[in-house]
Amino acid sequence: MTHWELEHNGEYLRIEWNNSATFNFQCPVGGVWADYHCFTCYGIDTEYEALEYAIEVLEELQANEE
């Protein structure tokens, strides 16, 4: 399991990747990380590719919420 903690558009969040195909976006709630969005992407081979793809999905998700 790989995790990245970051601030994006003023929000603190964590991206969780199972090193295969499943991703979770998580936010801190009461001292624990809570999933708020899950998605799947096949064919990712490196942590760099995973983070790059997750950031793209995060930006699309936030753009659709506006």
C-alpha cells in the first residue's frame, strides 16, 4: 500500500494506492483517514504514474464539484 499526503486547493488529503489498480482519496476525520472517493485504473506500473494519474482524477473531481 502506498500513501501520499498533500494539500490540494487548500484541502489536506491523502491518496492511497494498493500498488495495483485501486485508489482511495481520504480526508482526516476525528484523527483517522476516511475514504471519500474510490476509483480503479489498470496498467499503472510505477508510483510516479500512480500519483500523476491520481492528481488528474482529483482535479477532474474538484472541477465537477464547482
